[in-house]
Amino acid sequence: MDFPPQLIELDDDLALRRFEGEADLPEFFRVIEESLEHLRPWMPWVAEHSLARTAEFLTSRWQRWEDGAEFTYAVVLDGAVVGLGALVRFDDTSDGAWEIGYWLHPAATGRGVATRAARALAEQAFRLPGTAYVEIVHDRANLASAAVPARLGFTEHARRPAERLAPGETGEVQVWRLTRPPLPVAR
């Protein structure tokens, strides 16, 4: 299986890099701690957030990368971790689909960081063999998350019911899809 690069340098101030396991724990935990109120409406895991769960999360990402199931990156802005971006293989991989997930520390929002990170993740997904499309899924009330796929040319693909797991969720998710660009016709 092909893998995306472990480091994606987007420009002078922004990069995505593979998490380094326990070495990232102190900084990543601090970023989560400082972001709890910002994330609480949309991220169900916030209710059970702890140092032990964060350590377990980082450890499990390493194996998921090696299995080709999920490529999780630290979003690094000006040398500091400010969030997470992930490229997650759908459970049923027969149709070549990936989902992009992301979240940022509130101080990093409103600066195009999520958009640049999601663009880079989509580009990496389409470099992987067999990728037919990439999706971004969020609760329909999460307007900040909706702005990212809209800016990147994703189209609204579907809305579907979903269990309300976090306080801000409505019980309906919006699914955005970007399909593989067609190959140029040989002449």
C-alpha cells in the first residue's frame, strides 16, 4: 500500500506532520485543554477527555497509520501544534473513499489554516491508488466546518440523520464530496 508523506509542508508557517506518539503528548494535551470549550459542541470525545485517553489516542494513531486505515497529522503553525487533521479510510473501502477530519485550537481559527490543511489532505488522498472521492462530514449546525469544503470546491452530497453525541449537534450531518478529477484524454 502507498502512504502519504509523514511531513507535508504547506508554506513557511504551516505544516502537517505525523504524530510522534508519546513525544507529542504534553503539547497535544495542552492544545486540547485550551480548546475544550471551543470543541465541546461538536466533538463527543471531549466529555471523556483525559491525559490517559489522549495518550491512548496518540498511541493508536501509530498503528492505524501502519495499517493504512488512518493518516493523522498534527497541524503545526509557526512551529507549534494547533490542532489535528486526518485522512480516514471508510470502513467499506471497495469504492475508494476517504474522509477528512480536522479541528483547531480557537487561536488558530479564522486564518485559513483548516482550509489549507484540508486541501493538502484531499490532494494526498487523490495521490493514493484507487481513491474515487473524498468526503468531509459535519453536523449541519457547525457552520465553521461547512465553510471549509465549500471553499475547496466540494459539493453538498447528502444530509443524513446521525445520533446526537455532542451538545451542539442537531442529529443531522451534512456530507460534502469531492470526486477524483478526470484524467486528461490522451490524443
